[in-house]
Amino acid sequence: MRLASLLAASLALSASPALAQLQNLDEQLRTTPIRPEKLADNFYVLFGVGGNIVTSIGEDGVLFVDDQFQQMAPKYKAALGELGGGRVDFVINTHWHFDHSDGNQVLGPEGTRIVAQENSRQMMTKNNVIDLVSQKRDQPAYPAPALPVITYDSDMRMHFNGERIDLFHFGPAHTTGDSAVIFRSHHVVHLGDVYNNAGYPFVDAGNGGSLSGVIEFCQRVLSEIDESYVVVPGHGPIARYQDLVDYVAMLTTIRDRVAALIASGATLDQVIAAQPTSEWDEKKGNPTNFLNRSYLSLSRP
Amino acid sequence: MSTIRVALAVCALHAASAAAQQDFSQARITARELAPGFHVLVAGGGGVAAGNTVASIGEQGVLIVDTQFPPLVPMYRTTIASLGGGDIDFAINTHWHDDHAEGNKVLGPDGVPLIAHDNSREMLTRHNSVNVVRTVLDQPAYPALALPIVTFDERLQMHFNGERIDLVHVAPAHTAGDVAVIFRGRNAVHMGDVFLSAAYPFFDVDNGGDFDGLIEFCRKVLGEIDRNTIVVPGHGEVAAYGDLESYVDMLVQVRGRIVALIAEGATLEQVVAAKPTAEWDAKYGNPTTYFIDRAYKSLQPRQ
């Protein structure tokens, strides 16, 4: 538990520059409340520990995008009650990483229907190791009731609480099983960890994630939405269309620099020494782990 | 035998607003186990002509394919209970025609998640007319709670009762929103009305159905299954791989003949008179009630 916590903390950490605050995940899980931020009537982002949750509450019931850690489930259920919601009818997992889907192990056995991209479900059926650079984190296979019951390859739709919800997968990005979830009436997209608004992104290159894939995934999402959209990141504060445009521009510049360095024969240490992210480090934090995963991703044929 | 064939023909014309002529008080559900925890539920009696329902009953609950008519819902719920099942957890519509989807009006409001192809949901939101040649059936828009909550275009997977279930849409066929539902563990497929085991197919041409698409659809499914796969038709007796294969062979030959006749400038009456289906009529019934008419329309050269 202790090791898991530490490792978990470090994954969350890759999403946050506030490293010191995340030293003790157990403490966080115990003390951090759910903080709802209202986007519209009956439509909220729930901040807690782990990935940001989007929830739609209405006549068809309650739909979640992502479900954080098991320990947060009692808290978000209580918060949901205060917001007028009942049981969670559907959860969409943006991807299989524990800080976004561990709550499946509470909600699934209670009858919540879980939806995910096919590759994410396959990962959840296996024991995985997530190489966070600073540490390696084990994520054991989930029990059957915690697994998605509905999966898709490239796209599917839900029709819930009076609006159409588009699920898109645009190839390997943060992981090989990412979903963007677009709420067409609310003009909101949840991008999971393909978009990190709390630091540089973590590319799970050890499990097939791809930096160029992150860029392409975001570009495809941008072409599906417009400037009126609210963009919910996997971690960090709620953003706007332009923030995602800026993120893509940053990643493209960094990707091109790192790719050029690799083409010229640079080692990882040489790439780090070249400081290809320098103009964003003040805002995004220490780039070392990000560059490590980027280097691995871009070194592949 | 001929009464069965007539009944099937009526089914193929999907009894639709025929709900009025059906006496549901005389109807009953017959269950047949195709594999452990896997049953086909067939409505019969009272002139009732609903699509075949398949039910998976297991540790995760109950999933059905096609929902028949509202008065039949309590009946098949009772049947499911007698087979050891509880509440229905998911219902898939193979397409939007009322003899396969009207039960949504009971299940949806009860909270059962409904799953269908994008185009089928779209049709269910509208008032439609289905031209079955002898008459035109009316299908009003469904209320919101009877509409599918999950839709897809090409493929969707479910993972239920220990097996993977593939939902596959290929092309416009019987309708523009058909789904084949392939149960990988049980090795069975529900074809909806893309395949009828003892009647010619009905192409809902005025709503986007298509003869060539139906052949393509069946071929795609044949490529996804194997010789041991149980093939459940939209109506009629449960069939086997070889039955679907010979159905495709029949359609390919009939298509060739009708296309040739059209190319020669034949009218519909001349096509009918040419008896392009003669050697199969003993198996699939009278081809003139709807089949040749819809085929003739579907196979007109595209402008």
C-alpha cells in the first residue's frame, strides 16, 4: 500500500509541479474533499484526488467521465447527492490509468455501466507497469465487475440527459486507449490526460503512448469543436479552446526540437541539456521526466 | 407448411402497425436454449409476428437482442425469470422496425439501456412510413425514453456474461440501420431481418434499404463467423452457417437475373413474369408479395 501510494503520488505528480504536496497520497485521499465547479445547470467538474470528473445529472440519471480513486467514491457520491444526483448510471473512462479508473472497483460492482475505448479495457484485464521515470508503478488487473461492459474502437455516441455525447479515439496518445468525450449541447470536452493543464503531459511510452499521437489527438479534437467549447483537462484547472491551441503549439515545437536532436544523434542526456522546453518551464515545471518519455516515444521507428 | 410460409411472409413485412390485427391475449413466448444461458425467445399465437429475441442470461445479468411488442414484454420477462434471469440489463435493437423495437416503449422507461445503430436511432426519432408493397405501414416517432442511449456506426463491443459481443454494421441492407450481433463465446449471431431463414428478404428501399448492401452485409458476417456458428434470423427457425451461405448464393443469382432484365428494359411485370426466383420459391415462398417489387426498385441503375 505504501509503495503503491508513493508511486501513485508520483503519477499524479507528473501532472502537477507541486511535488512536495503529493508526498503522501493516503493523506491526500483522506483529507481532500470533492470540490464541484459548476459549468451549467446539472453539469459539473468534480475536483478531488486523481483525474478530473465531469458529471451530467438529469432525467436519464447520472453520467460520469472518470471516477478517480476508490477512496474518493464515498466523497463524490455524497457530493452528487448534494447536487441532486442519485446513483451513477454510466461511467466513461478516458483511459485505464488508476487515477482515472480505480473508482470502477467501487462503481462497477454496484451496477454502474462502464464505457471505455477497447484498448483501455484490454489493459484493465492485465497486470501493467507504468513507467513514470521516477518510479515504476504496478497496476494489477481489475476484477471482472470493474471492467467496461461497452467498448468501441474509433467512435461511438451516447444520448443522455437530452444531449448527444461523442466519444472519439484518435490513436495512441497519452496511452493506447484514450477517449475524448464531447458534450455537444454543453459545448464541453473532457480530454483525459491527452490534455494536461497542470504541467507537461505524461506520455505512457512504455505502454504504447506517443508524443506525436498526443499532438494529433488534440488537433483532431480541435477540428471537432470550436471556440465556444470549455476544455476539461485530465488534471489542472478548466481551460478554453485557446488553451488547447497553445498546448498543441507548445508540444509541436518541443516535439520538433527533440526529434531534430534525436536525428542528429543526441543522447537523452544531451536532449535534456539542450533545454528544448526552456520557455515553458517556468509555467509547466521540471521537464526532465517529460523529456525522458518524449525521447523514448520519438526514438521509435 | 404453407401456413408457416405465409406467416413468415407477414413477418417479413414486419407486422408493424399490424399490431392492431394481432391478438396479444392469444400470444405466448416459446424459449429454446441454443447454448447454456443463451436462448431464443419466439412469440407465437394470436397472429402475432414479432422478431426473434435472443437472451443471454448469466452472472452479469440479462441482455436481449430485439424487444418485440409492448404486450409481449411482460410475457418474455416471465420466460426469462423461468430461465433463471432477473431484470433485463441491456437491450440491443437490430433495427428500428416496430416488430423488433416497439418493446423499447416499455423497457426504456423502466431504465433498461437501449443500444442501436446511429441510423436506427435517427429513424426512431421520426415518423416513418414503411412501404411493404401491399400496404404502407405507419410508425410514429418514439418518445424520448424509448430511444437508444448508446449508438455507433461501424462497430461496438460489449463484454457481458463472460463473452465478447460484437455489434457490426456493414451497409444499408434491410434498413439503413441494421446490426448483426455476434456472441463470440456462445458462437451465435443474431442477424435481424438482414437474414430470414424461410422467406425472401424485405428491402425497406424507401427508407434506405438496399439489395446490394444486404449481400455485402451477409458476406461480411460470414467472414466474421465460422461453420459452427448458430445463425438466428430476424424471423423464422434458427439456422446454421450453411443456410446463410445458400441464402447469399440465392440472392446473388436472383440479383444477376433481375439486373439483366432491367438492363433489357423489362418492366416490373415482365420481371415477375420471368420468374427469376423459380427454383427457390419452394424454400422462400411467394416472391411477388414484396420481394421482387422491392428488388426491382433497389436494383434500378443509380443516376
